[in-house]
Amino acid sequence: MSSPLASTLEVELPPDRPPILHVEEPRDVPGWAAAHREALRAQVTEHGALLVRGLNLRDTGQAGAVFAALAGELMTEREAFAPRRSYGPGLYSSATWPANQPMCMHHELSYTLDVPGLLLFACLTAPGQGGATGVADAERVLQALPASLAERFEHEGWLLTRSYNDEIGATLEEAFGTDDRTAVDAYCRAHAIDTDWQPDGSLRTRQRRSAVVRHPVTGRRCWFNQIAFLNEWTLAPEVREYLVDVYGEDGLPFNTRFGDGGPITEDVVQLLNTTYEEHTRREPWQSGDLMLVDNIRTAHSREPYTGDREVLVGLAEPRRLADCSPTPEASRR
């Protein structure tokens, strides 16, 4: 979907890299963002993502002001799978995740009912090596998957199971904003999440979601989920072995299944991750970079890295997708 506004910016479209806009550092960076908001957003609509280089974002206050200029009010994260540091309303650090482990392609919070339509990233400190935030076009990924597999996921959806504890992943309070059992139960009932409180007081949940949705602007079908990222077979073998040994097969901090509850085998997860990789575009971060990502059309990843890496995240434009639960109608091509 092209817009006349998109053509007002001279954006590079290099192969295997996201679209890149080079700018000279303005005196008033948030003011520049506000003045160019519509043109920047048009580029994201057309290409799914945009990297802006040259703004030289330096601190959380400046990054937050730029995010607000581009997206307005930011979302409060709920159902986080890993802890984040909060720098103010809707402004977060990247999810806490081991630097030597990749975060494979996924769509942020695709297992919630109200998903962010737009992601904003600001790189304050670039890593020594690695650490790129790769992007992949969800329309093309869907088209590249074997038809039988895509149709099964499209018809059945996918199932996310979680087991909350104080050692691995987000705690109850980090995920739901409270550890009060009554409040957590009320949230889960309102958001189509099944709860199972364990004798030790811990919580296990199940939620069924669509794997394929229609983009709310373009109407095009997108592969939209975290099936591979939150599956046990994406974990490093030694990490998976440790978690299974400590928590058991049914007590993993998170895992994914087919919508009918059937297990997703290792070869399916490998196929999904291989397909993502074939469609991944990446550009190493430079300190001061800004990236905008259409969260429904575009999956993103975080690659392993060395050195320090500080990337801020803003979640914006919540969308309650009409087909967040799979139906026969959703599977029509």
C-alpha cells in the first residue's frame, strides 16, 4: 500500500536490509519527529518497517519524547514473557534475555487480545558485535510456508501454555501488574485465558489464539504469532534439558502447541525458523538509531551480541484483532 506522503522522504531500499532513512541531526529531535510523523508512518505502512539513522538519540527522555511525537500515548505492557525495566509510562528496556541466546522472530504480544500495532525502538548504546533487530515480512512468510501446515494453524490457531514462577521469565506481578489472585483471575477471565492454580500457589495458564490474521489496514493475511519463539524446541538444547529436568514437561515457563492441543514437533519449529531466516532483513544498530515496525505485518528478532546494548521499546496503537480466535471463516483464502 503506497502513499504520496511516503515519497516525500528519500528512503534507501537495500536488499536484505530494512528500509533506511538517513537524516542530519536536527536541533529539536522530537519536533522533527512530530513534523515528519505522517511521512514516516506512511513509509512504515508501505514497507512494514523503517530505520531512521542520524537522529543521535541519547537518553530515555529524548527517546520517550520522540515516541510520543510519532505515536501518541504508549501502551502499558501486560502478559510480558520476560522482565523489562520501565522508564516511564509505556517506555521500556528490551526484554531481559541472555545476550548469547537469540530471540527468534515473533510478533510482540501476539498472544494478547489487545496487540500493539506499532513498535518503536531507540538504540542508545549499540552492542560491540551482533545484536541486530532483524525484521521479516509476515505476508511473505505465510506464503512461503507449506500450505498444509499453514492451513492447519490458520484453522486451529495455536495454544500458549505458561507456568509462572519467581525464577524463570516474568513473575505474576511483572506479567499482570499484580500478584493478587482475585485480580489475576479477573484479568484472565476478561482476556480468554484459562487458569489452573497449583497446590504450591503457582499459576499455569492456557490461551488459544489465531496464527493468521488480516492486517487491519491492508486486509492482507499475515502470519502473526509467537509459535516458534515460545516453543521449547527453540531453546538451546542445554537450556531446554535443564528446564525440563527442573520443572517437568508440563511446567515449562512457556510452550506452544497446535490449537487442538497437539504437540508441535522439533522439525516444525525448525521449519518455521528457517522460513523466517530466509525472509529476514537486518542492519547492525548504530547508537542513536530509531526504528519503527508495523507489529502485525512485520515480525522482529534480536540476535546474540557481545558488549553493552541498550535499546528502548515503545508499544503503541493497540489493536483488538477481529479474528484473534481462529474460526472456519478465518481460514478462507
